Amino acid sequence: MAYLVQQGTIRSAACFSVDNDAETLHIAMKGIGTDEEAIIDTLVNRSSDQRQEVVTKYKSMYGRDLTDDIKSKLSGHFKDVIEALLRPKRRFDAISLRKAMKGLGTDEEALIEIICTRTNDEILNIKMEYNFEYERDLEKDIVSETSGHFKRLLVALLQADRDECSAVSEAKAMADAQTLYTAGEAQWGTDESQFNVIFATRSYAHLQKVFQLYPSVSKKNYDMRAAVMSEMSGDVRDGMLAIIGCVESRPTYFAEKLYKSMKGLSRHHETLIRIVVSRSEIDLATIKQIFEEKYGKCLYDYIQTETSGNYQATLLAIIGP
């Protein structure tokens, strides 16, 4: 696939009046009934930073919390996606992580999708926001809710210690490829700690070269993805595969996640909302393009088929035709 410039679908509105937007939203929710179209049009066509200005202005003008009013007036997945739009990305990620670990059971898929795909700066911001929002330590909660090699992978990634240098040494990449082979295919059992060291701390540019070289050291001619599939299982395998996917192409990884969220009888609306909203200003336009190339159907049409009502209208407005 040719290199694609990563682009979002939402940009800052050129003609932006925070006072007008706050008033529009107040009128849309005042009294009996709700003007859902006005809410969608106002919030989708603003950047996250502009929405935060509206949230602040709404409270200063009306003495009410915009998010609380949204919760009282809307319901279902429509409410969920509008709430997501009102949150800064770091707060949305922090809330999603807490939700994934709160109560009975743990949503490991959500933990992987967020922690294994974010940059150093994003992880540091999420950790600070998580502590601010819940007065809890994210790393301690991860340790409490996960186990084994999966826990160690997530804890390593939460250190936000990945090298971000773009320079690559082929000799060092070959050495890491050999280390991964020795820790996996070349022995009985797998030394997951060696995979952790390399997958959690090396730069994406370096890992691209490692993955490119790996088949040359594999006696089975495995690529990196096949080697991980062969040597690991469960959540740690899925976490490693998420890192491989992001190293190869982050937009492709999220295109695949979107497809899986709508495939089969079970719809994973939380995943759908999380990806569409969180990537809307980063690379959602690129994800759309890759989705259509990969699955032969445009993302807009896919979501139109799989959702309905104001929830559908909001997602389609974010994605764009």
C-alpha cells in the first residue's frame, strides 16, 4: 500500500462563535423535547478544543454543566457518542480505561486498543488525567486487574519510555531480530520478557526494520506476526499484535478494529464510538480510505447499514461521505 498522509475528518470551524454555540445548545435542550439535529450540527462541526470552550462558556452563561444536561436529555448510544465528543481526548481515554476495569470482569480489548497504540505523550497525559479524574493510579489499577505477561507488557508501555528517534541502525535491528528469534522460535517455550523489552521501548522506525529483517533469521520463514501467533496466546499475544499493527500502519490497525466491531451478530458500539471519536482529528480520513481498499465497501455505507437514528446521524457526520 502506498504511503498515505494521515488526516482527520474534523477540523476547527473557521467561523466559530462560542457564545452562539452555547446559546444554540441551551435552546436545543430547553423545555420539553430536544433538537437533536442542532446538537449534532453544533458539536460535530467543531474541534475538540472548540468544544471545550463551549463547555466552559455554557456553564458561565447558564450556570449549568453541559455534559449533565446532555445526559438528562439524550439516551442510548446517541448519548454515549455526544458525551465522548464533549471530552478532551486524554480524558476520554482515561474514562474508557476506568470503565474497562470497573466492576466485574475486565475489558482487555479496550486496554490493548488504548495502551498499546498511544504515543509517549498521550500515555503520560492519560495517566495524569486518570489520577485527576479518579484519584487513582492507573498503573496500580492495571496491575490489579491483569496478570502474567500481559500485565508486564501493559506496565512497560505505561512507562512511556519508547525511543522516538527516527534514525535506524540496520545492525541493531538485525541484533533485535535475532534476539526475538532466540527468545521464541529457537527454543522450547518463549521468553516473553525479551519481546517486552523490544516491543515496548524501541522506536517505531526501528521496529519496522526489525520486522522487515525477521524472516531472514526465522528458520520457518515466519514474519513477525506469524512468529507472535505461534509463540504466544491470549491477551499478551493480542497486545503484541496490536503493536505490530501500529508499527506497520496505525490507520490500518484501526480500520480492522472498526470492521470487527460491526461484524457478526454482536455489535461492539463502545469500540465503534471510541475509535471514531478518538481518531476524528488525527487519521480518520485515512482510516476511511484504507477501510474501503481493504473491505470493498466505504465506512460510511457500512455504518449506515449497522446503526440507526441520531446515533447513526452523529457517526456519519463525524466520518463524512
